[in-house]
Amino acid sequence: DIQMTQSPSSLSASVGDRVTITCRASQMTSTYLNWYQHKPGGAPRLLIYAASRLQSGVPSRFRGSGSGTEFTLTISSLQLEDFATYYCHQSYRDPWTFGQGTKVEIK
Amino acid sequence: EVHVVESGGDLVQPGGSLRLSCVASGFTFANFRMAWVRQAPGKGLEWVASVFPNGGTAYKEDSVEGRFTISRDNSKNTVSLQMSSLRVEDTALYYCAKYLGGDCSGGGCYSLDSWGQGTLVTVSS
């Protein structure tokens, strides 16, 4: 299975901060890499697909980059509604696998 | 607007069976792949199974293959997950989700763009 490792596992940040989350795959995944936002009690929300494509309706402060084994999700200016857990997800090879999650908390 | 709603979660004893259902609306259901993803308490997301428009399937081998069966009814816009020989470690919130579909260049179609709120399965004696 392809292992997905996110860093950090958690972070504290303030509104307006720039936040960067990294996802590393144990094998090449091309650009078959997606990012989701998940809030407690809610449904996961697709933010970025194919490594860098912004899903419809998602604010432009979210940006994805990378290919191969190294990927990054950047939030350019953190907003109150962005405090959540973020997951990367590879869909290059079955079984699909997710990172362990990065919890973004209010400082 | 796309809606995905799961049901069927319950408390069940180890070794028991349970059938989860998912009803989807707001899109041409027959054209899209669908998936089940679960989240155990305090853990991350884990893909369980997918079903394709023609009924083809894929499973997470080590965890559920041979015990779980995913199926769909395109006439009723529903996806089901039949679970048997349930184990304590199958305890989780089970989400049903729709594939993004469309342009597959760079893998874009293989993401999950619409999810339900989940249905809770608890396996315990």
C-alpha cells in the first residue's frame, strides 16, 4: 500500500497567518493527490484535486502544489472557518490511502 | 444540488451482519462511481470500497475484502454496503461519497467531491 505521511500532525495559528501542510507519499503518485477539509460532526469537503486544481466553490486562499511524492497545501491567510482537520489522499493506486490528518487549531 | 444520505448504522455484536444504505440525488447517478470511506473513533479516514457505474467493484483487500460487499441500484440512486463477520475494529462512522468524475487528466476524476454526514456502526458485545 502507498503510505501517506502528513506534517505536522497539528499546528496552532492565528487568523491571517499563512499555513503550509506537507504530504509525502511512500511511492510515486503522479498528481493523483487530493486534499480534504473535515470539521467535527460534518462531512469531509474536497478542496483540491489532481494536486493543484481548486474545487468549485472553494476560496482561492487554498492552494495545492507538488507531484510525484511531495505535495503541499497552503492557506494564504487563515480564516476562522478554516480551523479544521485536513487530509491528503492518493488515488493513484488501489487501495486508496489517506494521510493521518493535520489538525489546525486556533492559537 | 448534490445530496448524499447514509443510513443503517447500528450496534451489532462481533460476528454479526449489517447493511448500510446510501441515497444520492442532484446528479445523474448512473454515470458516477461511488465509494464508502470510514473513520474509526479518534482516527483518520480509510477507504473501504468503490462501485463503478456498470457494477464493477474494488475493495480494501486486507481489511474488508471477503466480508463486505458493495453494490448499487441505478434505478433507485442507491449504494449499499453489506457487512458480515463484523469485528470490533470495524467500529466507525461510515461515509458514502461520490466520485468527482469528468476530466481524468492528472487523476482529477478520482477524488470524492460530495460526501454524506455518515452513519455510525458500533461492533461490541
